[in-house]
Amino acid sequence: MLSATERARLARRWRAGLPEPWRALLVPAAGAYRVGLFAREMLWASGLVRRARLPCAVVSVGNLSVGGTGKTPLCERVTRHLAGRGLRAAIVSRGYGRRREAEVVVVSDGERLLAGADRAGDEPVLLARRLPGVPVVVGRDRLAAGALARSRFAPDVLVLDDGFQQRRLRVDVDIVCVDARAPWDGGLLPAGTLREPPAALRRAHLIVLTRADEVLDLAPVRAEVRRRAGEAPVVAARFEVDDLTDLGSGARYPVAALAGRSVLAFAGIAEPGGLARLLSVHGAPPRDLVAFPDHHPYDAADLRALAARAATVGADLLVTTEKDAVRIPPAGSDFPTWALGVRLTLDEGVERWSATLDRRVDEALARSGGSARRRGADGASAVAPEVEP
């Protein structure tokens, strides 16, 4: 049986592109997957499978590939933007990685965290922590989860985390994240990382090119995405560090506090190398990076092994991501451990992008009988609005 780090190593090799002849062996399976996607689209297009609309605006944040494109930070960013307009939002997610996927679970009622990562998944718990005042609901059936969120919390807007592939609940704004470094490298599952072919971008209303700052020449990437997506506004985006949190004491530090520290980085996310790159940019290149499988549930043995590895490489600090931190047991580690928080900043093209989001949300609210007017003090969200650049 493979260890967690060995499984993570295999996943990274798969993401980087399988060598021949292994890739050739998976091409028939990718062809069968494509046929299944086509049949599914025909069912939705024919009306044989009914779609439903909830009496509120619905904004979906998704992608074409398997993880690692920045959907969760974008969900936070979009929610803060809506709060800045005085709109009440609730977040609905499937909750990948949780132990009981069939049930609908209220992760947060906007005031209290009601479920941990084992019942809710790491991303919903992270969003609940970072967005006080915003209810978060998870459920494999996004329509059922959305209906519960609507009936219990009466939001103006539902924000779907990872909702591009779900089709049962009608969406008013489909936002798609595309990794600017490799928009659709590798092909369809299982030969590559794509859930859908690039042509699916024609369904998108808005596109976000994440990690755009890591591309030397963004113009050809933007042109290729525009060719696939038509008139959908495209905006460039980059990740920035918010701060770091000491998992033992809860103290928060600016990124400058990394200066002079010897760091061992660890992460169980789709793109663990992103953590190492952020640390290096801020003057703390890690002595080592220990990668775990995506959504890995940490236990005491993992933490002891990480502390031992840190001592071996001469590191005096463990650093992980906020998403990983919600999966670390409350007792934590005796070794100093910080979680790095990030935000997504939108750059070139943000004005047209935001205007299109606002217009489509307003149109959806008008259809549902809602209102896009700003709420008074009693109805205002506790979430600080995102400051537009």
C-alpha cells in the first residue's frame, strides 16, 4: 500500500503529463469519457432532464480542470464584492473530501462554525472562517443544498463553489478559472486533468486567468481563451499573501515575519508547489516541501513525521496553507507551525469584468423579484467588501 507522500508524488506526475506509453494506454478511456460528456450534454439540451431555478441570483465559480486553479479564493473575492454592494450572499459547495457526501450540512449560519472539515470538507470550512456573516451549506445535490440555504437564510445571491459542471441548478453567472500557465494541458480525464474540453468555455459568462503573474507573455494565452470563450470578459489574476497564523497560539503575523526563518513547507492541495513559490517570493525559500494528497486528513503521526523532517533539514518553522490548517487536529503539533493565508487580486480587465458580474446579478434579482439596492444597517453583511483596484 502506498504512503500518503507516495500517492501525492504519483498525482503530481499525472498532473505534469504522463510519459508514453502510459498516456497512450489511457487515451481510449479519455475517448469514452468524452462520449459520456456528449451524452450528458444532449440530455440537458433535450430537456429530458429537468433543471430548476431558485428565487434568487445564482453565481457559480468553477473550472475546467481537476483542482488547483484558485476557485476557493475567487469565491471569497466574489462574495466580498457582493457584500460591498449591500447584497446578502450564501455559499453552497459540494464539500469534496468530507466523509459523508450524501447529506446536506450547514457548515456556518453566518455566526457560528457548525461543522468541521470531516463533515463539511476543507474548502467550505475555510470559506466560513474567512467570511464571517456568510452562511455556508454543503451537499452533493447542489439544488437541495441551495434550496435549504435559500429557505433558511434568504440570501439575495447564492455563490456556488465549484459549480461549473453541475447542471441541475440553473445559474445566472458562470465564472470559470483558467490557469494561465497551462490552460488545457494534458487533455481529458483520465489521460489529462480536464473535466471538460476547452470548448465548454462557451458556456462561461466570465473568465479569470489565475497565476497570470507567472506567465512571461500573457497575450497569446488571453487570445486563445477569447477564441474559445467568445465575448465573455477575461480578467488576469494573481495570488497575494494576506498574513500568517500561528496554529498554536492563534497569533497573526505579516509576511515580513518570515524573514530569516528556516522553513519546511507542507501541503495537501492540488498545487503544493504554489506554496513553495509564494514563500520563495517573500524571502523564505523552503528547505524542503512535503506534499500530501489533495484533501489529506492529517493525524498525529503526520505531524510527528513533519517535525522530524524539519529537524533533519535544519528548519525551525513549519508552514502550510490555510486550507490544510482546517484539516490539522486541534491538538496540533509541538513544532512551531504557521498557516499562510492568500487572497486573489484581479488586475487587467477588472472594470469590465466586475460590471458584467453586477449587471447579470441585477438582472437575475429583477427576474426573481429581488432587489439590487443597498441594504440598510440592519441587513448589511458583516463581511468587509473587497476593495476594487
